[in-house]
Amino acid sequence: MSKVKSAICLTLMSLLIAALCFICFVSFDLPNGTDTYNSILTMTEKDADLGMRYGGAEDMSGRYLGGGYTAVYYPEGVISAEEHDTSLLNMTDDEKAEYEEQYEKVGNLYFDTEKIKLKDGKPDEDFETQFQSAVDLFTERYTSLHLEDVRVSVFDGYAVRVFVPQSDTAAFTTLSYTGEFTVKYGSDSSSATTIMPARATETIKDYVKGAYSRAGADGTSYVVIDFTKKGREALAKATDGAADASATAFFRVGENDALQLSVSEKIDQDSLYISNSSFTDISAKSSAVLIDTALNGTRTELSFTVGDTMNYHAMYGENSLMWLYIVYGVLALAMLVFFFVRYHLLGFVHLYTYLLFLCATVLCVWAIPFLTLSVETFVAFLFTSVLLSVSDVVTFEKAKEEYATGKTMVSSVKTGYSKCFWNLFDLHIVVALAGFFTFFVALSPLSSFGFLVGLTAVFSGLGTLLVNRFNWAILMAYTPKKGAFCNFKREETEDE
């Protein structure tokens, strides 16, 4: 390959690897101070048995300590089988008969037929539509929190299950509220006057633009509500006499107070910063997300209650994920030291191939729904990393043997690869088939281990037999002393 072609190929390969590494491993805070650019590894779903999250802060509010909480949201009129059976325990026979007549079982859930219409043992189409909207709404809300390892899924057909990290559970109750966003002002929530929207012909969007959370320099968390011109005027008018008779502003979603603000003076500003002593970063975010999605998110007519809540602890300890990263870092460093010491600059050939292998694996674990970053997938990745490294050593050593006999470097590489190609090809095929077979016959989590072994064995084979040789060709075009470049020696003193 000519030097010009090699330079073009090397530049493109370097840019590709740099871009993949950036996408996969680099996370940082955006200039607006509220959002974060998350890498693929950061967004990769992590097993709850692991500890501190990748890139986590050292303070308790920013750490994912492994494990977490699962809560189930039930639509109003829907209860779990456990709640149904528990309610029957202290009832008389007449009460039981009336209760069982009122509730009808659908799957593992019980539906209050006085509140929800059932047809052929299933909810009507309107309920189905509203429930799907509710699932979309909960997904929007929990995604907006930007918490790692959050998962929203449908549970038992007609309930919503949410998993959040161990760090905070304030979101559970707050984010269960559904309905229209309104602002009321008065001495108490029940008797307060609705000031936004003020008329039936208006909507809350005529008064409020949106909401978000902020953290002050002293660590205090705030919920910020942005008002339109009409909203600012309505709030200023309502609070005009607050200096003489203080009252409270109630920011409500449906029938629930999302926030309260004691008012002792007139409020006349475009943005209102609300905080209280109980606010944490997550609770402030939850309140802001609740308000903003009530304004701009998916709408649902269903109301929800927070049902079964369970706590999961990290099986391997609070910092097991951090230790996995440390172990991998040490092993990766040892691998690179070996290749660069033994093969000098030829180590870059292996490095380029390995980085492509690493990024491809991270992207697949992130993209494939049933794969998570876990001890099992980590061990599978280490196994095929060793497979790739050993395969590269075999190809290098075969070429080295040929070079020692006096052949040119081009001839040595070609002959060396031809001598080990089918052995390495067969090895990778056997490992891949064994991995996929394990995936099909084993139970989780061993199935995840098997699938990743099979998948990454394919990546390893492609890397060793194709990508590695290509990288070798483009890098070798830059040096006249090819033997010294690869740390290959032979009896002849001349180098081609």
C-alpha cells in the first residue's frame, strides 16, 4: 500500500476510533448547568447488584450505590391480588360477597367494575388508550430526571413498574400525580382561589411556559417556574396585598399539591424560584419534571396510586462496579505493556483493533434490550478480550518466525497469516457457537454470559483475521525499517 493511501486510511481509522471512544466513554455537564451529555457506557443499563455508577460524583446525592427501589403504580380502581386478598381477611361473609362482586380479576390484578368498564374480561378501549398514554407519561417523567439505571415497564398488563437507583426515592410519590396543572392562592388548598388559568376559555399554557430545577452555589436546590406576561400579571395581582395578609400559593397537578409557597410580599417577576429545607437535588427535579410534563407532556385521564415498593441491595457490595472498572483498567494496561514491550510499535496495530472491539461491545450491550452491564457480561467480555489478544499474539509470532528465515516483511505477514488462519477461524467459530448454544439453553444470567461470548467471539475473529491485518498494512507503509518497527529479528544484518 502506498504512503498516500496509507495516510488516508490511517487518518480515517484514527478519526473513527476517536469518535467511537468519545461517544462510548466521555460524559460531561453541558454549559446550561442543568443537563449532562451522557456517554453510551453511562446510559448502558446496569445490573442492580453492582455499585457506584460510572462517572458518579463522590457525594452521596450523586452516587448510585447499587441496588435500588421498585415501585408499582396502579390506576385508580385497580388493585393487586395481595391487596384484594388482604382486604377480604377482616370482612364478614356478606361484605366478602359484595366486595367480590365489585371486583373482577383480570390476569393478576383486580378491577373495580364500578369505576372501570370491562368487556369480555378486559378493560374497554378507552381505558387501554389512557393507560398507554400513562405509560408514555411515566417514561417521559423518569427519563427527564436523568438518573442512571431508571427503568419503566408495564407490570401485570395494567400497572406501571418503575425502578430507580438507591440514591433517592422522592420521585415515586411526586411523579404519580396526573391531571391539569393549576395555580391557586389563598389560606388553604381547598378554599384557595384558582388564579391560573382564570377563565374557562384559557389554558394554563397562557400563563406558564414551563418548569425546571436549579442548584445554587450553596448547594440549595430550586424549582424554577417561568411565567408568560399574562401569568406574571395574574400572580402580581393575586399577591398585591400579601404584605398585609400573607397567604400561600399552591401549585397543583390534578387534586394534589406539587409545591407550596408562603407569600409575604407581592410577586412580580417572570421566573419564580421555589425551595424549601427538605429539597434534595432529586426531589427538586421531580417537582420540576412533574410540573413541566403536566404542561407539555403526554396527557392521561387516569389517576394512579403508589402500590408495592421493594428495596433491592447490591449483591456484590456498594462499590462493585467501581472495582470492575479498576480491574479492567489494570488488565488493559498490562495487555498494552506486553504488546508494546514485545512488539514495539506493532503494539499500535493491536491497540487499534482492540479499541474497535471494545467500542463495538459497549454499543451492543447498550443497544440489545436483554443485556446489562453485570458481573456475567463483564466476565464474558474479559474472556473474549483474552481470546482476541492471544489470537493477535499468534499472528504476530507466526509472522515473526517467517521473518527470521529471511523473508521480506510483506511475505512474512502473508505466510504467517496463511499458516494460522484456519486454526484461528475454527477456534472463533467453536467459541461463538458454544456461546450462542449456552444462550439458548441456559437460564438468565448465564444466558447473557453465553450470548455476549458468542457475539464478541465474532468480533474477535473479525478483528484478528481482517481488521488487524489491514491495520498492519497501513502502519507498515511509514517505516523503511520494518523489522525494528515490529521488533522482529533475523540473522541477516540488513533490513529491507
